[in-house]
Amino acid sequence: MSTTEHPSCSLCKAVAVPLKGGTVVHWERQDTPDLHYMTTAPAMRRRQWAAEDRVARLRDQIDAITKAGRVAWVDVKDNGDFVLYQAPHGSLPVNIPRTPR
């Protein structure tokens, strides 16, 4: 059974996360034939022009998180480096920088 066929995957939906300082980051679900992950628009743009070795490393990290039964959350730092978080299906990662509730 591929990841996208797993029932818990239906819990992963687009979400807006408030950040410290009052801004909001929108996370969208991305699907491939064998996995899915959450990402921000800046990370998707960065991935378009990133070197192939960086994209391959990112893909390996996403794959490892998926194999562990979790969902990868991909963002990009101001310097262009990818940063990954992870969480169970349908949950926000606890270490995403956000406004405390």
C-alpha cells in the first residue's frame, strides 16, 4: 500500500500557522505517487532552482520521515537552506516557529 492510500493521509490538509510577530505561513499538501508532505510556497519555489544534489538529499529526508510513519513539513530559511519538521498525520509539528496558543 502506498503512502497516499493510507487512511491517515486524509488528515493532512492545508493549514495556516500564525507566526510570532503576527504573520501567517500557509502550508500546502504536496503529493507524489509514493508519498506526501507539507510545504510552504517559498520552499516550493526554492526547490525549482535548487541543485540536484540538494533536491535528492531533501527527497531522501522526506522519504525517511514517511517511512517512520510521519509527515515531513518542508520550509526554507532566508539563506536558501531547506528546513524540515515532522509530525504525525493531521498534526502540526511542535517545533514550527509559531505564536503560542
